[in-house]
Amino acid sequence: MDHLTDREFDRICTYLSRTLGLNMQSKRVLLECRLSHERERLGCVSFSSYFDMVERGADPEITNRFIDLATTHYTYFLRGREQFDFLRTVALPELERSRPRRTWNILCAGCSTGEECYTASMIVEDYSRDHAIPPVRITGVDVSSAAIAKARQAVYHPMHVEKVPSHWLSDYFTHTGETYAATAPIRRRVAFAQANLCDPGALRRRYDLIICRNVIIYFDERTREQVLDNLYRHLAVSGYLILGHAEILRDRARFDYRKDSVYQKRPEATTL
């Protein structure tokens, strides 16, 4: 594996900060590992010549692959189980009491390859068997077009479903050969879109619950605040914002802390 020069590393970090708001200063080895294979695949003699192709943007596939390689997509079903337990035992019952008739909207921001969205859909499916609830619409957004394409396929290898309970495997998946595919009822309430959370126009509706885990930790401070402001504007009053365990929201004026990195938009808050 070849190594990035300081100039090449700074150039890549500057580009990712400018276009995606990402702070990658601590990810040098990760970038070297992931971009080395792509540079070799394209026959580029150096990282600089490879990145020239990315910056020119003449081939969107090269640029999209660069973004896909530079961002992290490691996930699996029921990752952060205690937060999904909160969805099942607290958030859904509250929605049933407060919004019994209109569609419930759930956003998975930085959804990667879709496991988080389909986990939420399976929890909703379980809940709907004992409760008369309105339609639920789950939207997954991610900056990576490759991740979104995989999410839409809804086909996963066994390592991604290791924590899935046996009754989910039998009820909500079709097992074919070495893969597990989410069934049509689980996929039906989930939709995906490629979007950059740094874009103020990335979100189009009001959400009752926003799951945004292990995303804002990669942003620089300025972008992090912009993204959180945007999520706040699109979160319904008394709605929940679920962050990753390493992400701390210090804004006590607009949110109350519940548990397990779950925050609730204050009832007295007004939309901006």
C-alpha cells in the first residue's frame, strides 16, 4: 500500500470538508487503505493524478466511488439494540396516543446500506400486529449512491443478520443460498434517497422520529451545528432525535435528554 504525501492528504481533507463538511484529519490510514485499491484500479501513477480525476468530475462514477470509499458504511441489523427498544416501548406508544390517525414519518439520516431502516420497519410491523396504527413512512438518506443502491436491493449476507431474532428471520426475511432478503411488507414502508445532510434542502417533510447515529461525529464543528439545526427544523414538536453513543447534544434549550443518546424536542419549542 502506498502512502499519501502530506500535500495529498491535506488536499483530500480540504475537498471532503468543502463538499461534505467532513473532518477527516484523524482518518489518514483509513483513506490510504481505501483509496489505494481504487487508484490502482484506475491505473493512476499517484494519489495526486487519481484525485485530479475526482476533482474534475468528468466521470461521475469516479467521484461517487471516491465518496463511497471515503465515508463509512459499517452497520448491521439491530445495531444499538437499546435504542430500538426505546422505539418499541416508548416512541411508538407515544405516537399512538398523540397522533393516532395521520401518517407517522421516520427518518434514518446516514442510513448506509439500509439495515437501520429495515430494523425500524420490522419493529413497526411487530407493533402493528397488536395495535391499530396509521401508515408509517420510513425514509433513509445517505450521501453515497452505492450505499443507497444496496439498501434498495435489501439483500444481506449472514453476518449482517447475526443479531436478528429467529422469529424475524422466519417472518421478515427470505433466505436464499447465502443471503437474506427483506420481505415485501418490510420493504414497502421504506424509501431511500441520495442526499447530503449539509444541503439545507436535503429534507422535505416533518418527521416524528429522526435516527442519525454515528454521522455528525464525522463533521467539522460548523457543519455539525448546521446539520443539527436542519434536523431540528424538520423534527415534529415532542419528536425524538436518536444519536450515536459517542455523539453528545449539549443544546438543552431545544431538547430534553431521555436516555441512551435519545433526545426529545421540547413541547414548548416552536419551529423555525
